[in-house]
Amino acid sequence: MAHSAAAEIAARAPFLADLDRAHLHPLWDRYKRITPMQPRPLDTPFHWPWRETEALLHRAVAEVAIDDIERRALIMSHPCFGEETATTGTMLGAFTVLDPGEQARPHRHTGAAIRFAVQAEGAATIVDGRWCEMRTGDLILTPPMAWHGHINPSNHRIIWFDAANMPLLRALNAHFFEPGDPNNNDFWRVDQGDEKLWRAAGLAVADASAGTTHSPKFHYPGDVTRQMLSEATVGADGARMLRYVNPATGGAVMATLDCYAARFSKGVETRARRGAYSMICLVVSGSGRSTIGDKTFEWSQHDVFTVPPWSWASHKAIDGDADLFIVSDKVVFERLDVLREEMQ
């Protein structure tokens, strides 16, 4: 039998060589690679402790002048991607730091991005002519091709968490970038603008313009999120979970980025879940432990960790309740009609 199979392969060799010269591949010996039984992510779960990241952020201020660069940000780069800068296969996660009086010049790009205020009281992000003040736990959207810049008019150093989908757009060869004028002082002379029209949940001006691809609301206050988490019911997996939504549609805040807030109760381990999408998790408060695939991480405030596609993940708060901010590409899979999720 083995001899017969070997002989058959040898007899087929000239045909395979002809196919190769014609740049053709036979499906019959490639189908398992082309159509795997389930997702096979390149990345594994990874953990960035805040105690290490914070020290390097403060060092960046001392060593890199803001006027010399586009952004003073440190990207969490997963080692599995080598020289390719990526936190997951489709997303970047980073922290940005500004000293008092500093400005991060305006620019825009096709990548969708978010800012989550970690230690950013008193700073602001300007998005398409709207002044979005940053307080602890605030989420600020910068939709694709929206002009945006950052400013720290406070008297103290500020830090926020960023996420963006540049790896996805680069894979699609669909990324564009346009720098702004760093000397355009009018860019910073704005107020809340149309953000006022979307201030109250459940209310909208009757004729307010609202696009369907991203939320018309750019600023989601952290105090409201924390209050809602305290009042939310516990889900089937044992966690309280909120989705940041586009108030005009009820769907994800942007077409390619999906954001969530989660609260875990002390001592309660959630049921393991997995989905065919990537997640970057920022610890907003508390401490705990997560088991993702065959890895277990202990985390505390401002740590960041990832959950690769189709990886079982469970979480447990240790010292008290713990809150996470989660950004994912889940909405991409929803829109492509290939979303799949499971819970044990």
C-alpha cells in the first residue's frame, strides 16, 4: 500500500512540475491549508504590565520632543509579528503621553481609532472641530478620515490608551494618511460643536445629521459607563457587559472597531467564551486573573492583554470588582456575516 502510494506520487511528479511552471496549484493537496477546520491565529495571548509600560512612557517624555514627531506613543507590539508593528493581527494598542502645554499636531487617516482616558484629566482631543474633554474612563472616537489632534492645557502630565485598526487596513492595502498643518492655531479654537446634540442618552435633535457608518457621538463619558455597569444585570457568562453603540443605529460605534465595558465580581470566574475575532483588553480598575487558551495572566490597573481569535477566555476578579475596557474587530465579522461565538 505504502509502495503503491509512493509510486503514484512519483508518477504524478511531471504533472505537478508543469502546474508549478504555470503558477497553478492543485486544490486536492492544498485544501486543508486553504480551508482549515477553524481559525489559526498567528498570535498567542500576550500581556503588557503597566509597571513596565509606565516607566517607559515617562522616559519617552524626557527623550523625545513632541515638536519633532507625529505622536509620542508607545505601541504594544506582539513579538509573534516580528518587524511588523501590530498588537493583534488587525489592531494596534498604544499609550500616548503629553506634558503640560503640549499639542499632538492634527492629522487624519482611513484607520478607525479610539482614545480611552487613563490618566488624562484636563486634556482634550479635537475631532472634526469638536472639543472632546478627557476625564478618567472617557472614550473618544476618531472615525476614519476625521481630522483630530490632542492637547494638554492642564498643569500635569497626561496619559491615555489608543487603539486603531491600521494592520487590518494595511492588509487590505486601503490605508491613507494626511498630515495637518502644525501651525494652524484655528484648529484648537473650537468648542463642543455638534457633540452637544448627542449629549443625552435616548435623545436626539429631530433633524440632526447622523451617518450610518460611524457614531455621530464622539465622546462617551466614563462616569456614565461606571454607573451603568453598577446597574447592569449579570450575563450568562457571569460578567456585566456594556456595548458602546452608535445612538443613531444601535450598532457598533464604527464600521470596523467595536468597544465594550466589562465588570467582573470579586471571586466569580466567568464561563469561558470564544469568538472568531480579536480583542485588546485594558484593565480600567481592580485586579484579577485571566485564562486564555493555555496561558494564564494575573493583571492589575492599566495592564493590557490580548485575546486572539477563537481562543477560550475566562476571567476572575481577585481583590474586589474589576473593570475592563475592550476593543475588538468583532463588528467586521458581523458585517461580513462570518461571526461565530461559543460559550462553555
